[in-house]
Amino acid sequence: MVHDLLVITPDEVDALLAEGAPLRLLDVRTADAWAADESMARGATRISPDRPVSSAAALALPRHEWLVAYCA
């Protein structure tokens, strides 16, 4: 099943978080990129960019949350 993807700005993420929206940040950088800089956005969950669906399922991420992926 393919879902429509939306683009969201960091300011929009901040506003949604401030409103208490059900939102989860996902760090989807490659293993090499993540190892080179282990910093991560506050509250983010690391998942594999190669297997995002199975990674999210393995972590039992809540289905009612918006998932916001970043890789920068």
C-alpha cells in the first residue's frame, strides 16, 4: 500500500509539537551517515531507511501518530 507523502518544514513540525499533535520524528539516515554524527533530533526514533516499514513494525510505533522522517 502506498500513501501520499507530504513535505513539512521544521517550523511546521515545531508548531505541531507545541500543539500536542500525535507526531513522531524518525531519523532515517543511512547507518554510515548516522555513525558519522550520532546526534539526533530530540525525541526522534532511529529506523532503517532500507526497511522503513519493517523497522517501524518491529518498534511497534503507534498507528495513530503522524510519522515525520528526516535524513539531514
